[in-house]
Amino acid sequence: MSARTRVVIAKPGLDGHDRGVKIVARALRDAGMEVIYTGLHQTPEQIVETAIQEDADAVGLSVLSGAHMTLFKRVIELLAERGAEDVTVFGGGIIPDEDLPELKELGVAAIFTPGATTQSIVEWAQKNLVTG
């Protein structure tokens, strides 16, 4: 891999639970990706600004608060407004199965729900995000 894949990992909204997202960030890093973790309580605007500043290949969102439809949609809208439609958006968290088709329609590339292994997330990222 000549250029490392750059992934911004973010916790949008008011959710304060970050153990899972830190585990995912570490797994992606250990798989050779450059990971930028934005921390808790990020707005969609902050997340998109970080993705653009860091020249990210992808944004991974972790949402446990139930606001996934609003937050994913807003991040995708802001990326488009900034001309960064090529940034892949994926995520995970407590997301009901019935919301998955609509999230895919919005442009979310993958959703990892409870029980997804770090191995499955890394394998998906290596197949779908790796650059260079």
C-alpha cells in the first residue's frame, strides 16, 4: 500500500459512549490505516471539516443515541456541499434493521450493528477503502 487509507472516526451528537468506537479505531489502525478519531459530541459540521482537512478517504460514524437517520444524512449532505462526495461514509451502532435500507439509499456504504466483529469491519474496510 503506497498511500495509507485515511479514515476519520467520529461520535456525532450527544451520545457519550465511546468504548466500541475506540476499539474499531484501533482495529483499523492495526490493519494499517491512518485513523483520525475526533472524540465525543461532534457536530456533522465538525466531522465534515475534519474529513476535508485530513483528506480522508472515509468517515466512520458511531451512533448509539437513536439519531442515526438525522446525523448520517447531514454528514452526507455536508460532504456533497463541500464537493467531497468521494468520501465513503460508513458506520455502526444501535441501528434498527428497518432503518438500514433507508441509510443505504442515503449513501451510507455499510452499517455494522451490535455483534459485528472488528475482523468483519476491517475486512470490509480493506476491500472497500484501501487506496494506493
